[in-house]
Amino acid sequence: MALFIETLIVSLIGGFTFNFLKIPLPWLLGPLVFIMLWKSTTKRALFWPVWLRNIGLVVLGLTIGISFTVETGWQILKQLPSIVLATVFTLSFSLLVGYFTSRKTGLTLATSIMGSIPGGLPQMVALSEEIKDTDVTVITFMQTVRIMSVIFIVPFIVIHGLAKDISPTTGVGSIAESVGLLLTGISWHTLLFLSLILMAVWFSLRVNLPTPYLIGPILGSIILVLAGYQVPTVPTMFVVASQICIGSYMGLTTNIRTLAHMRKVLLYVLGGNLAIVLFSFSIGYILTCLYPLNLIDAFLGTAPGGIAEMGITAL
């Protein structure tokens, strides 16, 4: 318990510090960075339970899912060919980056490609274990650097470059309103909705969907919206708490000393990630010319990050 409290305190300090400095995604990146640095400098065995991370993913999935509308569904169907093409082009460019990295670093082609392709860290590592001539340790390193760089670069570009007039929605006033909402009680309507979402999470676990604690609530919320169910809103305080839960776990599982040990590979991985981000930005710009999309939506939709990170940025 003492280690958990220490981890929580470090997380909150990181969140408040990043929020004060106006850094993008303060409640995700603040805990991530502060825990990672505190763990590496003090050599303390910090603790953050995985079930808290999972709860954070469920809340985030709810927040993303309930924003879905019938009109959104029709837009997805209309733009599906372009979505597929954008995915194919991004994957093809990632393969080229992996080939170039392999030639310059001496890594096997399979290792370099698996480390360069955008995807969830657990899924890419698990997939690499089934492929010959791959070094799982190096792939884990490359994917960790990719995720870390994307969740720092993309939100910075969006918030400070594309959306200068947009401010974060996690202010003190909105949190106070969330507390007031909780004090008034939770309706049976909301309890029924949460029960259905938990069933969606259970189903996702049973059928082995990737990131079930995130995908389950997203799909469950979308199905309920399409069925005409009046979905409740997620209090801002819960959104902030979910980011702290996810960021704290990511900081705890990221080993900064491992990143320092592969300096030669690190340079090419960072360069490759930057190239993929810029390529995704170009794809997003092309989509804005073809469809009535703004550049922020298009860029976040094509950026090589996970649903959780890009979803938080969008929120």
C-alpha cells in the first residue's frame, strides 16, 4: 500500500506540473514522465495495479464510444475506401522505414519491420514471438520508443500547431461540476448502461479482442447509440482519473535505462517515427481535400498512435 501511495503522489505531482506548464495531455504524460524518472533515479520499486489501468481504459473507451453518432457511421461508410487506402499507404511507408533501419543498424529485416509497424505494443510483441528471425527484446524497445515519441509529438503538433485557440477541457470548474453530479446520485438509467458496458467488456475478453478493456466499451457504446439508447455523459473528473491510471502504468512499465542502452538503434527509430508521423500528416491533408474533414480530425485519424493516446488527444 505504501508503494502504491508513493506512486500515486508522484503521478499527481506530474499531472499538476504538466497541467501548469500547459503541456499537451498533462494527466497522461505527467504521470508517465514523473514515474519513469522517479523510478530510474531513486531505484524505488513502485507499484501500480493493472486493474486500475484497465478501469482507466474502460472509462476512456466509454468516452470515445458515446461520442459516436449515426451521422458518424454514415461518414465512415462513405469514406471507407479512403480509410483503407490511407491504412495501406501508411503500412507500406512503415515497411520502407523498417527496411531502411535494418540496412543501417544491422538488425534482421523481420525484427526491424515488426519494430517499425504502428500497432499496440502488446499485440506487436505477441505477434513477433511467432515469427522467425525476430529479437523480441529489440522489438519491444522499438515499439516502446515509437509509442513514447508519438504520444509526445502528435499532441504537441495538434494542440500547439493546429488548434491554438482550443484549450484543454479539464479545468477546475468542470471537475467541480463532475463532483456535483456524483453527489446528486447515479440514476438507474446510468447503472443499466454501465451494466451493459461491463457485459461488452466480458464479451471482448471471451473472444480475445485486442485491448478488450478499451475496445469493448467503445463497441458497446456504439451499439447502444445505434439502438437509440440515451447514453449518459462521462464526468470530466473520471476522464482525468482515467488518464492518470493509464499514464501511471505506462510510466511504471517503461524502463528508461533500456532506452539508453541501444543508442545506435535509438537514433534511427526516432528518425523513422518522425518520418511516419510526417507521412501520416500528409495523408491526413490529402483526406481533407477529398472529404469535408478538418485537418485535426484527419491527422489524428491517420497518426501512428494507439486508440487510447489519439482518443485522449481528440478529447
